[in-house]
Amino acid sequence: MSILDLARSTVERARALGAEEVSVSVSRSTELSLMRRAGKLEQATQATSRGLSLALLVDDRFSAHSTSDLRPEAVAEFLARAVAATRVLEPEPERRQPPLVECGRGATEAELDAFDAGHATLPVEARRVAGEALEAAVDALPNRAQVLSATVHIGDSSDESVRVMSNGFEGARSSTGFGAGVELTLEEPGGRRPEATSWYSSLHRADLPGPAFIADEAWRKAAERLGSKPIASGRYPLLLQNQVAGRILGVLGGPLSGGELHQQRSFLAGRQGTAIGNAALTILDVPNIRRGLGSRPWDGDALVARPMPVIEAGVLKNYYVNTYYSRKLGVPVTTGGRSNWVVSPGSRSPAEILRDTPRCIVVTGFLGGNSNGLTGDFSFGIQGLLMEHGEVAAHLGEMNVSGNIEEVLKRLVEPASDVWEWSGTRSPSLFFDEVQFSGT
């Protein structure tokens, strides 16, 4: 049967077993990836998977289950066990589904344009050619002799899913994904081997950058790590590169969630409507960006996905509160999780900002670290550059950037104009004044 028919029949059978409410998602996906090294195909993998996820409310008791065995007899046994297991749990009436009138699609399949129709007929030969072209671009690098090893990755996927709920909601989604990347390892005196990766993902094959662009970026990133070392600890202006801005901004993710608010583990509790950043900072949650990596027609509760301001001119506007935590907290529903975060850009390029800055640390990558959602404190290992009036003064490594996320966001001077579009966080580079770095 089709995955939609399977979802419908699963809802009916769960109801017949005594479930008051049922939500079923069924998905199937295919993936193919190639890895090349030293002029040879080193690895090729292909996989097809199917899965069924189930959420039940039985006698006001809630549980969630999943299985990859979709044989009729296996699904029947899976359902019987799931319903029986749910009966022994504690009641959670707040888990009831939202009204059907609140559920639905916020953007059509055509508007989201998440499916590349050419994927179904894409031959293996085209993937091989793409891998060889990317490897050839690495071999054509002017500094190829300094590259100790280079690994090329090519991959693509296709996903189809449906969701059926006992409140009457039904919906289907489909998407494709394409990726291309290079890992480089260089060699320098003393035995150090700096590494760097350049990786791009898109929903349509045509949206990937060309091989020369990816290879050049991988070389630049690796070369920036040659001779890297720490400098003196202190407070420095910070330019957070657009590709990695999501790591710092991501510190806000947990504290903005309804779950953390309910558990009293969020430093942002009670802060709605107050300034938590500089007026230059605006972050919007935008689920309907065409070909956006985080775009979606509905959220985890099947609520209509709509754009939502998160931070507007530095002021916290909304939390991420799903149906369950809305009832627990007694506050309005917003949405249960992030889609695309869009950070409003400024008017100047990073190069223009750096030329006007006597001394600045440009963070180009992160290595480990942690954050505390209760306090907003964070500490991350960094890789980057020390810049003086736009010129490279040193390659940096073995350093940490740390502070309190609210304090740092209030030190934002300006966002640059270079929005990064190959991510669910569409941010420009961000320029901050006087952020704490730990080095020597």
C-alpha cells in the first residue's frame, strides 16, 4: 500500500485498539554518496529506508513510538504493544492534539520548491562525473603540492513523508537534498597537519556552487590554519564569520524553548518584550523561504507554519511554545521549533568593516565548547585570524571565546551585508565590540 494508506490504516487500527487520539507519520528515503581520494573511488554507498512514527493518547496517557518494520503483521503487533504500554503511564491531558482549524499547510509544495524533479532520473554516471570534477578542481589548485591529502564527497537524497492525525489532519511532504564537499590536510614544518573542510548543501542540484569555488574555499580555510597559535588573552573586537554565526546564535535555542521555560532552566524566562541584544539585531523565523534548508509547511504539531519575529531591534518578541507547553505554561502557542532563522543584514561588507578596525579577531570556525541555558554563559574553542585594518596579522588557534550571550549580543555593533544562504541560519557576518578571548 502507499505510505498515505498505511498512515490512514494505522490511525484507524490504533483507534480500534482504544486510543483516543493518534498521530502517524510514515516516511521513505533514499541516499547515495561517493567518496574519492587520490584519483580513485574509495567508497560508494546507497541506502533506502522506511519508517513509521506513532504518537498515542490512551485514557489521557501519552506515548510516542517508532518502527522500521512495516510488514502488516509487524505493524499490528507494534500497535498492540504501544497501546498497552501507554495505559500504564501517568495521565497527561495537555498532550491532546490541537483543533483541526489550527492545523494545515502554510506554503504549498510549489512555493517551498523543496523537490528537484531531476533527482529521479539522475544517473550514477552524473555523480561520478561530479566527483571527478571536484577532485580535478583540487588538483588544479596553485598550491596543490602543499596538500598532504584531499578527500572529495558527493551525495544526494530523496525523502517523502506523510502525516495523518485523528483530528482530521492529513498532509504530505517531499524533498531532495544534494551535497558536495572537500576535506584537505596540509603539511607544515614541525609535523603539524592543519585540516579544513568546505561543504555545501542544497535542495536543488543547480544551487550547489561549482567545483572550483568549493576547492578554493577549502584551500583558503586550510591555509588560514598554517602556523596558527594563540595570542594574549584579552577583550578584542570580534567579526563572527557568516558561515559560523549560527554557533553563537544557537546558544539562544534552548532558553527560547517552552520546555526549558517550563523546567525553569532558561535565563530568558520573563524577558519577552525586553531588550536582550543591540538594536541592530533582528532575527526572524521564516518557514516559507523557497528552497530554504529549514523551510516547512507545518510544525511538529501540524500547526500552520507562519513567519514569526524572534528578536526585533534587539527586543525578545517570541518564545518557541508548542501546544503541550502552551497548556502547561498557560501562554499562547507560537510554534514548537525553529525553521529558518533569518538575521537582518547591514549595509557594509566584512572587508569594509575590517578596514576601519585597527585590530580585530575574525572567528572562522569553532572547536568544541559548551553553554549554560540557565545563565546564558558560553565558552567555545575557536579558529580564526587576527586582522589589523583589514590585513592578516596572525593565524589563530588554541584559543577560546567566552562570555554571556546577552552581554555579547548587546555588544553587536553592526551586521555585515554578506548573508550566508546554505544553512538554516541565514546570517551575515556579525561585528561585535570587546568580546573576551582566552589565549596565552
